[in-house]
Amino acid sequence: MLQRTIPIAILSLSGIILMLAYFSPLTTSWGETVLGWFNVLAAVAFVLGAGNLLRVNLERISAQRSGWAYSAITLVSFFAMLAFGLLKLGAVPSEKHPDKHFAGAYEGPTAPYGWMYEYVLSPLTATMFAMLAFYVASAAFRAFRAKNTESILLLGTAFIILIAQTAAGMFLTGWIPQDSVFAFLRFDSMKIAITEYIQTAGMRAITIGIALGVAATSLRLILGVDKSYLSKS
């Protein structure tokens, strides 16, 4: 019984303190204390995440399951970045303390940690997102089929935005004067209307809905109605 009651009490108390700290300046220090606890828990979560990463990938390597080579690369990269970051290997000496190894900067591109991030991780990330463009194009081709009203609106909006982004948009409708009554027929004008008015209105509606969902979920957690984060045992 206590295994479920104590976590609920801690969560409810922390949530109430954070709400009071936001609305009342008298309890600001309480909120800062709770956020400090959160940082401690986040650090523990990083350790647990690293342990789970090791367990999953080591099991895949030992069992020689499909993709075990990728698991090996993941572990090698993990230990390399961990060593470069924790031990500050190759850190650039500090001007104030040149004889203190751990006082040196290790995030610059001249240090191994910064070099790996700048010239290995960043290019790989850019390559991955560049490859995603082909999957997006394939998904768009399947989605942009005028089967119903929603598909027609989606197809028309995408066509206008794509044409307006290229020189073809200016070539086709650039001859229409911007100060005329038909200026709204220009692709660049339609693009501005879509991105600044229609899209902004939709994004704000989505943001408001997300905020209401977060508030409702938070209240359910604070009041102890939602206990999904607890173990079933």
C-alpha cells in the first residue's frame, strides 16, 4: 500500500508547490527547491538510461541478432563520447589554469569531444534528415490524392506553397500588379495569406488544445486520479 501511496503523495505535493510558486512570489523558493529535486532525479534517469542502453545492445550483440553490428557501433560511440566528456581527453588548456587538466575547454572543435560532435554527429544528423526528405515526398505522393474535400484542400495548399517557393510562381503571376484588386491571385500573396493567417490560426488552435490537455493530465496526476506511472506490482 505504501509503495503506491508515497509516490502519489510526493507527486501531488510537488505539483501543488510548483503551482503555488508560479502564482505566488512568497513560495518562489519552494519551487526552486522542487526544481532542484527534479535535476537530481533527471541525473539518476540518465544513469538508468545508460544502463538500459548497455543491456539492450549487449544482449543483441551476444545473441547475434539482426542489426548487432549497429549495436556495436552504438556502444563504441557511447563509450568514446563518455570518455571524452568525463575525462576531458585532449581538452584545450585554460589560460588561467594551464597546468590544470580538468580546467581546459573540451567542447571546441579542437578537442576530441567537440570534434566528434562537430564533424561526426552533426554531419550524420544532417544526412539522416536529408534522407527523410525522400520518405516525406513518398508519403506526400500517397496523401495528395483528391479523394475527398480534405485531400483537395491539402493538395491545393501544398501546390500553392511549393509553386510560390520557386521561380515558377513569380513567372506565372508576377505580372499581376501588387496594388491592383487582383493582387491576391499572385502566388507570393497567397503564400503569405496561408502561412501568416491560416497556418497561424491552426497552430494556435493546436497549441491551445495541447495546453488544455497538459493541464488536464497534470490535474489528474496531482489529484491521484491517473496512476498509470506506478508499477502494477
